[in-house]
Amino acid sequence: MFSTVRQIAKEASWATRVAAVLARLPGLRGASPSADSSIPALFSDWKYVAGYCNICGKSARFFYQEPSLYREQLSCEHCRSTSRYRSIARGLLEAIRRTAGIEAQSLADLPTSYTGRNIRIYDTQPPFRYDPCAYPIPEYLGRCEWIDLHLSSYTSGLPLGSKKEPGVTNQDLEQLTFVDHYFDIAITSDVMEHVRLDARAHGEIARVLRPGGVYLFTVPHNWQWSQNLVRVRVDDEERPETDVFVLEPEYHGDANSEDGAGVLSYRAYGQELEAQLRSVGVNLRYENVDIAPQAIMNTELFYCVKVKTEPPSRSAPS
């Protein structure tokens, strides 16, 4: 035990040292919360691991029911972020460091002011909190005066680009209203499997990213597959009524849905996704590595960098 702690103490990051030590303390790793009165009632019968949250910046317990549910659970006791959202935050912190030169161990540690140039970030998910999970990333980014944050959701029937609420516009990923090369960073989290014409949507994200800009995302996938698993086949891009259900329809929960209805999944991804991204001018770095001190477990990160300028141009929205 003590030799392990001494090794951890050599690491440069204080937050990483604390998180790693906490994660190794007897009785905390994989602990049962049943006898601990400080456990939120919601998690009274859940297990937990201890570590450091790279979103809210606090030492925390991360709650889960079964290891098979790590990706969508491991909920932080403070901010309720899940493993998937902390994976996005990990990529976001790297992208901010590379773009703005700002080092931070968590989104909460980002400075509110900064003397360099502002950076523009586009996130397709407004913040939400529905116990036992939450998406707090935009709230932490919104504290930073040097981040020009754009959020969106999509409601059919509303004009594209129209304001839905402060900071949130109505956007269809297949035809974004933003001008070319506008953003430094773009984020989607388990979104693209629900987009009917995902190749078109990836092309749109590449279009609105500046050269060298970063696209971060997660999607349901199996990187052992060479091809995507197609659930709904699109035979005619302009005629949705001709789409064919190859598999039994699958619907996922949607935090943006006003009526709580699920949203149709068109596919799960395999390695052909990399070729699709390369065709629109972005290079992909795929990672699926457990980072136990931050309770990022069984969770992927697709980290993409735009490497070329796309020819189409679009005027600024009115």
C-alpha cells in the first residue's frame, strides 16, 4: 500500500495524486454504500468507486449498479456527471489546452477570464439534470468569459437558426446555419446514431470547424466491426418514407424531447466511421482506455482534428 502511494506522489498533478490515492484506499474501491449515512438516498443501494471529477473538480464517489452500466452511470455524487460525460470533458480539456494554452484539471478549474483570444465552442446538448445523471458541461463553460458558447437542439417546424432560449438555437445537424470555419471545438454525445444522414451531418460539422479545430464525440459502437450495424437503411436521401427497417426499431432516451419520447437509432458504428470522417477532412484518434481515478470506465472518446478546408461557403445567418 505505502509503496503504491509513494509512486503516486511522484506524479505532477496534485488532483491526479489525490484521486489516485482515494481510489486505492481500502473500503472505497468498489465499496457498498449501505452503511454510510452520507450517501444520497437515490444511491442508497448502488455501489461506488472514489476518485476525482474532471467536471466539477471535486473528490467524489461515483455510483453505479453493475459494471456493465459503467458508461452511462458512475454518477458523480456532486455534479451527477456520468462516465461518458467525463470522457467528453477529458477531450475538451485537451482541446482547450491545445487551442488556448490553458491547463486545467477540471472544467471547474478553468479561469473565468483570460487575456488571449476568445474561442468558440459548439455543443449540441444543452445542460440538463435528471437524477441519477446530469449534463453540466455547458454550465461550467458558460462561466468563462473567453469562451463563446453556442448550444442547440432541434425541433421540426421551427425555423433553423431561430432562438429557442438564451444561448440555444434550433439546429438541424444535416444543415447547420453557422458560417464556415466558425468554431474551434464542436461536441456531440451519442447523437450521430440518431441522425438520418450522418455523413451529411459530419460534413457540416467539418465545414463549421476552423482548420485545426477539434470535434469531440461519443457514439454507440463496436470497434471490432469493420462496418456499421445498420438498423434503418436509407435508400433515397430525399425521401424518408422509403427508409427500410433492417432490424427491429430501437429508440433511445432523449434529454431534449419535450414529451419524453425516445428517438430512433439508425445505426451503431464500426471502423468504417473513420473513413467517413477522413472523407470530410478530419483525422480521428479513437480511445477507449479506463481512467479509474476519474471514474471513466468502459467509455470511448472520438477525438478528431480538421486537417483541410472545405470548399463550400455559407453566409452568416440573419
